[in-house]
Amino acid sequence: MSLAKRIIPCLDVDNGRVVKGVKFVDIRDAGDPVEIARRYDREGADEITFLDITATHDNRDTIVHVVEQVASEVFIPLTVGGGIRTLEDIRRMLNAGADKVGINSAAVVNPNFVREASERFGSQCIVVAIDAKKVSAPGEPNQWEIFTHGGRKPTGINAIEWAKKMVDFGAGEILLTSMDRDGTREGFDLPLTRAISEAVTVPVIASGGVGNLDHLADGVIEGKADAVLAASIFHFAEYTIEQAKQHMASRGIEVRL
Amino acid sequence: MSTVAVIDYGMGNLHSIVKALQHAAPEVNVVCVSDADTILGADRVVFPGVGAIRDCMQALNQSGLSAVIQQVAKSTPLLGICLGMQALLTDSEENNGTRCLDVFAGHVVHFPESLTDNDGNSLKIPHMGWNQVHQLHQHPLWEDIPQDSRFYFVHSYYAQPNETAVMVATTQYPDAFTCALAHNNVFAVQFHPEKSQAVGLQLLKNFLHWDGQV
């Protein structure tokens, strides 16, 4: 009897449609977010994350409507990330029915935003999203740097130090994406995941690179992740959430079946 | 039509709990309110909450809702959820010690630092995710909920009631702690039934049909 490791399907939403790109480009349409969220809920998803990749401010309302619709009929935790820059953005998402928000670039621009947000709304709803890329050369000790703006902009900030700082500032959870692996289907960056998970006291969600069910299990066993997030392997119905959980259970991981 | 009042004292969003109650029992009228008369006149009352206990108690004391909740706890079926459960204890060590409503005698304490699981991995705080709820006694609110079902938790503090008689369920993280309390017409849970899919909706449905008798 213990806490289950979580499986979190992620929906990248662009103007109200679920899309999936490889390394943040080459975007493919994967369907209606409300319908997909319903399916994941039926299959036993432990949470659902929406990443709003809509570029224009005018279309931000779309994600609010998506969250409202999903929250009215899907009763598991919902997280929304992408474009969260102000306390007002957070309030809107929580009022729409989100339980947590993911903060990424805005935290880098102003780390105190994370502090203000967690003091105002509670750490339990503040997820800091970190996009990390390996910057050490082969043979050198591993080192990762954080990137913003969908992985395009380097910051010079060490990923492990940043994760610790964000927890000090009130992050209740870390969503960690490997920019090297995202969209590659080669599996999580396990040394990165493990390094961050062992460095912080809050739960860590591993993200970026899942191509098969063993990758999910590896993220927990070797990466020490508390939760694993994946997008494309679920959207295109390669695997169901239930199959993923059965597989993790077969490798000795405690899951909610 | 019976009415359930969800107490709105300005802490966090009530969207999830209201939607879940409507979903669990469409025939029930769900109202989100802060005025004493409506709360005291409702057939059932839900006391939700997230965030920090000091802000919660300040909001309740300033609005006069503290006395209203204490009154409800004597007469009407009442469901406390998460911080709404913690606020029902005598006090909490959060925010350097906070006086609470004392509906249940006991304290709210933080998980010990540097907890480890059986494999020696450090356990994360907050305790976040789906964990098993072990029912200690039969209760109308456990009806049709299998023993050791998983519910969704997110918290860093937990209740330590003085009386073992009020403990109705425990969860292990890594040691057993009290995750549900009950006495007469009051039932209170640390987990979030409104975020716990089918078993959570079942618990809410049971509450919405409960007459407050054990």
C-alpha cells in the first residue's frame, strides 16, 4: 500500500485543437480536446495536462472554454500551462476549473512571480515547468541548462539549481521536459530526471521523448520520477492509458488500476 | 428538492466541487454561498478549502462563518474537504500555530522531514497523487466504495485527532495517518472526492443522500 505513480497524458492545444509537433515544429492535428480528455478519463488517466501553444492573445479564450467543458464532466486533476504570465491568468484558469497551472517562461523573467502565485493561490496549484537541454560535451560531467520560448531561447541557468530555487519560491511540483528528447520517441533523459528528482523535495513529472511503454517505466524506476507525462503515444491510440498502467504494474510499479 | 450549500469564504475556486456535486446527484440543488441564513437553512453543507490555514481561519473569523460552521456541525450533515477538514480540528501547527474550529479535538501537523519509502527513496512533500483509503469502520458514506480504493490527495499537513473513535479511515505515507474523520452528522476527508473520479463521485452521492445518522 503506497502512493501510486501517476500517468499524465498531455494535450498540446492550438486554437482549440489538439496538435503534436516533433521538437516543437511539424505540427499534426490530433483531434478535439474535450473528446480526447473524456477518453483518457475513461481509460484511467491520473491527471490531464493541457499545454496552450496558441500564439496570439486573442485566441487565449479558447483554452478557457476547453478547460470549462472538460472540468464539468471529468473529475480528475487538470493542469493548464502555456502563456501563464500574470496572477490574473492563473485566477482565470482556476475559475475555469483547472486545479494547477504550469509556469515556464514567466518564472525565468521574474522568479518572484512564482512566489507571489504560490502565496496567493497555494503551492499545491503551482507547477513550474522546466525545459532543459544538455550543454556538457560527451565525456564531461552532465550539465543541463534551461531554455524558454518553446525551447528556442537559452538562459545560461543551470537546470538543477533552477529547480531547487523554484521549490524555495513555492513551486508545489516540477514538470521537467528534456528538449533533447522531446518528440524523438527515444525515451526520457533519465540522468536529467534523476538528478532533478533527487535534488528537490516536491514531486517531479518526467516529460519529453516517450516512444513506448518501457520508457514510462524507466522514468519511474531509473529516473525516480513521481509521475510520467506523454502525448503522442496516447493521442494516436498506439497505446491506451490502461495498457500503460498494466505495463508499469508488470514492472513492479505501484499504479492506480 | 433538497439543497446542499457549498461554503464560499473566498478561498480558492469552487468550480470543481460544485460541478462534481451536480454530477453526483443531479436532483439536488447546489448553491455556493457565504450568507449565514442560507447555510443554516440548507439540508446539507460542504466545507471545502485549499491554501494556507491562517488565511482560511482569518476569512472565516472575519465573516462570522466560524460560528456558523460550528452551529452546522451540531445539527446538519456536514462534509469537510482538505483544508475544510483541517479547519475542523482544535488547532494546526501551520503558520506558526493557528487556532481552528475545534469540532474535533486534536491537532493538524506537518509530515516529518526526510521520510523514506521501503526502498530508501525519499518521499516527496506535498503528499500528492492517488493513495489508498483504508476504511476502519462502516459508515453510510463508504457505501459502494471498495475497501482500499484510491483517492486523490494533495497536502503537507494531516490531522491527529485525540479520540480514536472519530477516525474512520487511514492512509499510509509511509506510516498510517488519519485521512477521514466522522462524528454524528459530521464527516471530513483529507483527500479530494471531487477529483477522485468514480469513487469520489460515489462518496459525494452518498453524502447527498445521507440523513446525518450513523
